[in-house]
Amino acid sequence: MLAGAKTRTARAREYLMCPPERFTVEYAINPWMDTDRPVDTELAVKQWRGLRETLVRLGHTVHTLDPVAGLPDMVYAANGAFTVDGHVYGARFRYEQRRAEAAHHRAWYLAHGWSDFHIPEHTNEGEGDFAYANGLVLAGYGFRTTVAAHAEAQEALGRPVISLRLVDPRFYHLDTALAALDDETVAYWPGAFSPASQRVLAQLFPDALIADEADALAFGLNLVSDSRHVVLNSAASGLVGKLAARGYEPVPVELAELLKGGGSVKCCIAELRR
Ligand code: ARG
């Protein structure tokens, strides 16, 4: 930590992850996916285990969802639902290739005591497009989740939902461009948002960590924070320094194989908020 920076306090978290034993890139539904580029599934599993062990070492509880044959993107467990205050808003995937994942997530939540599970009518990709910060649900739209789902989520969760328009196809989910760092603030790259949504973010989070395009392109904003330790893709070296300057403890992890599907740390982790 740098001199003068604030000391941050970690809070133990509960997460849900799904191992990439079935991970491949056999269709392309975002600009990062290239079906001609081979995937090393074994390496993906090894990197994923490193991420899981990092979270456990930091004192967090990690639950595991079993992977299912024919659902290669299931490793991106963040997309299966969004939770806050013990309420669960289920996912409804935009693309046919991922649609069946939603029921597996739902079964997991119901089997683990999350009885207040809302089956959505509207298209939404769970924590891919929903984040929680400062008592608010921040919600992305423009590529996957629809605005109608934002209103539906507010009714399901009882928290104010703030709609933010994503405009850059490389950052097709909110969690590729914005992340909660703690209960008060977020980090984001403004260029991924419409000018009006940038103004909304500036109003709500005047102290936000403003990342740049290189941080976002390195999937640095696809991070998971416990309010002190910030677990992020090791390629995002620029963001590491910015986090440290604010008193966070960056914890870089190597996750390059999962980038071939268009995801990194956050995509692999759903946070369970009771
Ligand atoms: N291949 C997946 C898709 O395009 C990647 C999902 C990444 N997940 C995320 N939370 N951003 O749907």
C-alpha cells in the first residue's frame, strides 16, 4: 500500500463457481470468441482451480455447481442469477446456446435454501449485467439484458435498479466494464457507457476509480473484490497500480484460457448476498 492510502477491511464472502471441465469455444456470441482458436480445457481447469484456491485462501466460501455436457459456457457462473438480501433473480439467456444453463442454476439455488427465487420473464444474464454497490443495483443493457428485465429485477429484489446503457460490443456485459470495489464505490471505464449513463455514474459515484481502455481490454474490470483484496486478471497490470494507490490489495491471477470465451475473474464467480 502507498503512503497516505486508506487501510481497507475485507468482508468474508460467499461465491458460486462452475469448473470449466466442459469448456470449449464452439460458437461465437461475443467479439472475443473465435471458433478457429483451439481451447486447452485442461489448462482452463488448472487456471480456474488457481482462482478458486485464491478465494478460499482469502477466507471466502466457494460453492460449486456441476458442469453439464453441451453447455461449454457454464464456467461463467456469474450469468446464472443475481442475488441480494437473500432474494434471487434468475437468468434468462439471450442466446439459444446458453439458454439451458438457467434451470441448472435455479436447481442449485432451490437445493441450497434460496427459496425466494424469481423466474424471470425478461432476458437477463444475471451478474453479468447486474452489480450491487451502495445499496443500489447497477444494471447494464444494450447487448444482452433488456431494460424490461431491470424493472422486473427491481420488483423481485426490492432495491433501486439503475439502468446503464452499454455501447461498445467488446464490453457486452456490465461486468466487463464496471465492478464494485466495496460497499461504497466502483471502478469503471466510462467509454463502455453512453454519455448519459456516464453522467449518471459520475453523479452516483463521484469517488469511483476511473479505469482506462487498456485496463478494460485486459479484462481488469472483470474483478472480484472483498472490499480489501481485489482479485483480477494478471494481464491488467495498469489497474493493479491504481488499486494499490487507493489502499486495495490487488491479487492478480492467471486466467488467459477463459478469455477465449470472452470472460475473466468476475464472469467465473457469482456472489451470493444473503
Ligand atoms: N461466452 C460467454 C458469453 O458470451 C461469456 C460470458 C462472460 N460472462 C460474464 N459475466 N461477462 O455469454
